[in-house]
Amino acid sequence: MAREAWRTIRGLGFYPHSPSFFADVIFDDINSMLPSTQSVPSDALVLSTVESCSLTASCEHCLRIDISLNATGLPQLNGFGIQILEVKYNAFHSFKITRKKTRKEFRKNLWKAQIDCCNVEVGQFIDVTLFTDPNYSLSINKRHFVPDPDGMPDFNHTHIPGNREIEVFLSPGPDAIASLMYKIESGECDFVSLNRNGVPKKIDASQKLILKYEVLLPCLCIEVYYNVTDAERNTACPFYRNSIAYTEEFWDISMIDISNHTSMHMAFNKKCDLEPSVTLCEKKNDRCTTVPNATIQTNQSSLACITEYSIPSIDRDPHLCFKFNVSNVTHERCPEAKDRVWNVTVDVQSFRVLLTIFTRLPSSYSAVICKPNISTGRCYPESSVYDITVEQNTDGELRYLTVPKPNIGSCIQVWRSDVNFSYKHIFCPDFSQKHLGLVFLGMSVAVFMLVLLVFLTIQRIWKKITAPLWRTTVLLVYSPDSAEYKTLICAFADFLQSILGCEVILDLWDMNTVSQIGMLPWFYQKRDLVSERKGNVLLIWTKKSRLMFDQWKSSTFGTLGWRDPNNLFGAAMSCLQKDLEVEDDKEVLKNYSVVYFEGLCEKRDIPVNLRKFSRYRLLKDLYRLVIKLQGTTCLPPPCLIKAAAKYLMRKLKSSEKSTGLQRHLDHCRQNLNDGFG
């Protein structure tokens, strides 16, 4: 509707108010260029919004253009050109204001015009450019925002507590005014000093504004409004329910010291017109529990800002406090220790407990033996109540109260009994002192338990290092040198299983499964089983093993039994090829070991790739192999585990199985060396 109004002269709402010239409206091309030079005085063009009302329609917003220019120095000035851009619809329009050449009064230097141009929408931006006719390269451009008379600017804010700052961000729209203020509706108190820094500041919609405050209080508010007369103000008070604003500056509470020591009075200097609710609470373990049936009296001070709170018939004690509550934020204010008028000390004697009470005024006190409950914090009476009364007022009076000696685990509760509200102090001294027999018995039991613990620990360690290796799983890998060598392998496997208690996996003992699934799948299966049980793979090496390894490495499969499907050595080398290529994976290599028998192999016969594995020469390094299979680590000599392994080694060498293994080794050494010779 607003854009259609540009199509007719009447729709433009053009009303010249100056009688000194005649205005013609001429539409230009939409793509005409705006003048680039802007040196016309800023006040020559004034934009505003007015209401255009008629008898048949409701009032609408209209753009008013005021032109005022002194044309001195601009000869032959015929008029002005006006170009208007509706930013919201991207619609561009222009017209000219010219004079009639027959009228001499138009030769005057002062030009004034007021044009009510077109209907506009609330919240719309209008760009207006004014230039001279003829074009003297003098122009001025202004942007106008059509405000809502009843609207308020929207804004967001961010609180920066460390700098005592609030950043205000204005939503898209015209510039506005922002300020901080303390929202105080009551005029009874003087809060002028709080608002002395609340100076309004202009905020641009494209930027942020930083407002500083001195005191953070719950009633600190942000106020933002448009810079127009009687503008609606958008106010936000984000700290009313924020505990960060309830600091010591807000809780301005003081203790009123009066001569009456049976009542407690406190004064609250209120801020922000916030009146707290006050209750009496008992403080234990950093928690303040409300005391039932305690009525707090409220009195208005002679100073309008101060409210006094009091409670009669109370023993002023640091554990009895006033709890103030404002907007679900609480604050406790307790008396200090010096405000107490009495004190007590406990002296445990042989058959009784002596309570020494020091007091500064006439009062009564009570004591009782009780059983404490840690979970509830209460102490349940176990005896009758013992009382004492001080009748005269002195600067300091000592009174003594005697109670029976409690049992172990019980305590004594003492409180002032001549008032309605008093904190009950609990004393739990060591009532078991001078019981030397019990102390000696306890020490004896402790020493006995320590000796028993040491004995059980040594026994457990000895069983650990001498126990057979029933849970150790060992996979044997060897090269098919000869029948005598296979006999030696079987003897070695029998030695590991029967003497050391290992679970030995050997293809010669599982030929039925090997013939069914093949050597390579069988080896993969067994190696995975050893890995799951955290066992060991023993590569038994000989000179012929070195020759077969070189053949395997050069991929010559036609000799030395590579065509045999039951060749364990070839299957193992194929399976372990990836593990051998991993140079730095110690977790993979630590499960493999190279074992060679003295006389059948030398260290130089072991390939470089296999030297990364642990190597053992049998039977000389048998005790080291035992330690390896046990999975234990050894401390530097002297070492208990290493000594135990050597002792076990001597027993193994003297056994029948060890003697048979040595005999097979000597026979195999002789035959194999003759074959290689």
C-alpha cells in the first residue's frame, strides 16, 4: 500500500507550505545515480514522521521532508532533486521541486519547503538524498527510521563481574539511550548516592555499549529508550533473583548491643526496598536449621531505612543465628563468641566429671549424660538432669557441677536453662583414660596381628615362587631336522609338562587335528590361544633351522621339506612374518623366546631378525627360562626369586626327566653334528 502511494501526485501527499515558489513533481529513472559529493549543510535536510489522518480512514504514518538552504553563492538555482529509497522493499523513487521562471521572488537566496511525502510503515528505514538543480555537485544523504510511538527498543546484555561492567547490545533499529539505575520505588530512604553514576549514554544499533557500576545490588536495572519525547522505556532488572547480587554490601546487618543479655537484637539497613523474612536457626556443621516456635519481633527504627529484629528469652550464642531470606536467597548473621555471657570446662576424674561454669550474670544451667547420634547430630539423654543456679550478679562467678562418669561412647550435654532458646553444647572427652590394662591388651593384640600378617605374607611369597607353573601355556616351534631331533623335542616337551607343570602345545602330540584342518590353520589357532592365556611361544633353534630360515626368506620352497603340509617351521614363519617386521612393538615380541641346545646351535646361527627375542641356551640358562615362564620380575642381586629359581634348577637337574633329556640331547648332538660335518 505504501509503495502504490508513489504512483500519483496526490498519493505522494505533497503539500508545499511556502508561498514563494511552485513545486512540480517529476519522476526520474529508477537507475539514476545519487550525487557522490555531500557538502550541503547537515541541517538543510530534516526528516521526521507525522500522522496523516482523514475523515474516511484511520490515521497513517507519513514521511515529512523539511528543506532549508541559503542559496548564496549558487547562481541560477532552479530547485532541488529528491531521491528516496525504501530499504525494506528495495524500491527507489525520485522527484524534483522547481520554480516558475516568471516569478522574480524565486530569485531570493533563502529556500524553505516542507513536504509530507508518502505513507510509510512502522519499523521501516528510508534513505533520502537531496541535491541541487542544476547539479552543483552539492548533496546530502540521510537515513530515517520510522519508530513505533508506543514501541520500546529491544536489547540484550552481558554481565562482566570482574570489571563491574554490563555490556548492552541493541536490536536492529534506530539509535537509543541506555543507562543503569537502581530501581527504588520508596522515597523514604536516600539512595541518591547510588545513582550518581547513572548518566544516560547513546547506543548505536551496530555497536555495543559498556555501562559501569560501583555497587552490585539486586535492584540494579538497565533502562533503554528511544531518543524521542515521552518515549516508552524498556527496563530489565536481571539481578533480583541472582545470588551474585546479594553480597555483603546488600546484607548490611549489625548487632545491637544492649544491657539485657537474655535477648538478641539485630538491625538491617535495607537496600532496594527489599524487606527480608527473618527466622531463628541453629547452626551445626555449616548448616543452619530453623528453630520451631521462635517468633521474631520487627521494629521500625527512627531511621526510615533501618529495620530492627529481636527475640526475647534467648541465650546469645554463636550457634543461634538470625536467618534472612530475600527472593529465596538466604544469609545467616550470628553473634560472636565474645557475646556469650558464660563458659564451661570439663574435668574428667576417676569416678566423676567436674563441670566448671564461669558466668557474668544470674542464670541457671543444666547438664545430662547422653548418647550421641552422628547422623542426626542429636544427643539422646541417658540420665536425669543436673541443675545449678547463679543468683547474684557479679563480674565473674565460678560454679561447679558434678555429674557421674559416663560410659565409653557417651557424652555430656550442657546448656543454659533459664531462657526459652539455648544452644546445647556436647562434650565427649576420653572417659576411658587410666584404663592401662585395656591399653596394654589393645597393644598386644595389635602386635600379634602384625606378626601374623608378616608370617602369612612370607608364606604366600614362598608358595608363589616355589609353586609349579600349572597355568603357563607354551607353544613349541621347531625345524624338522631328523628323527632323533624330534625325539629330543618330545623329551623337552615332556620335561616342561611333567616337571615344570606347563601346558605344552606340540604338533607331534596333536597330529589328528593337524591332519584335519592343516598345519597353518592349526598354528594360527594355537598362537591365538597362547595370546589369550598370556603364555609363551618357544622357537627351538638349530643350525638347520638357520638354513631353512634363509631358504624361507629367499622364498625357495622346493627344498628341505617346504612342500610338506605338516611342516610346522614353514607355517610358523609364514604366520609370524608380520610380527617379525614390527621393530618397536615390544608387547608383541615379549611373548616369543628363542631356545637352543648347546652343541646344536651357536649364537651366530640365530638370524638378526630373531635376536630381538629373549634367547636361552639349554641347559645352562634353564633357571632363566623358569623365571620367564613364571612371568615374574627379579630385583637386582641378591634376589629371593632368582635364588629360589636356582634352587629349583638344582632339583630339576637331579630328576629322572632331566637326566633323560640330557641323554637325548647328547645323542642328538652327536648324530646331527655328524650329518652337518
